[in-house]
Amino acid sequence: MKKLKIYLDTSVISHLHQDDVPEKMADTLKLWDEIKQEKYDVYLSDTTLEEIRKCSQPKLDILSKRSEAVEPLQIYRGTGTSILFSQLC
């Protein structure tokens, strides 16, 4: 069966560590577990990465560590190429 392709914007990734909205964080962590099980092909954009890089510490480290668990996340670049999320953080 072909995997569903999903695009994650900044808000989805940010909710991986968002204690002030526990219900959204719980939903996002459930999705992340499904991503780790390779149920989806996951894509991000350059814009999303730029926004993530602006996160303060320790959130940036937490998001980077969580992303390593689900490599490869494909980063869509305007040129049509893609690279791994961990190569950018």
C-alpha cells in the first residue's frame, strides 16, 4: 500500500513540545509515533525550517532530537531537491 504524503508546517512541529496546550501536544506526539512507524512520507519546506531555527533553547534542541527519531524527513527546496532535516539543525 502506498504511504500517504504529509506536509508538516511549523505549528505541527512546534506542538511536539508545547506544555501550555497539552491536548495539541498529545495529538502531535501521537502523530509523531505514527511517523516513526513509517506510516507517512513526511515533507517540510524551507520556510518551516527557517521558522524552527528561530526557536529558543531548549526548545530547538528538543525539536532537533525528536526529528532525528523519524529521519528521513524530506525538506522541499524551491529547486525541487530535498535534504534531510538533521542536516539543517
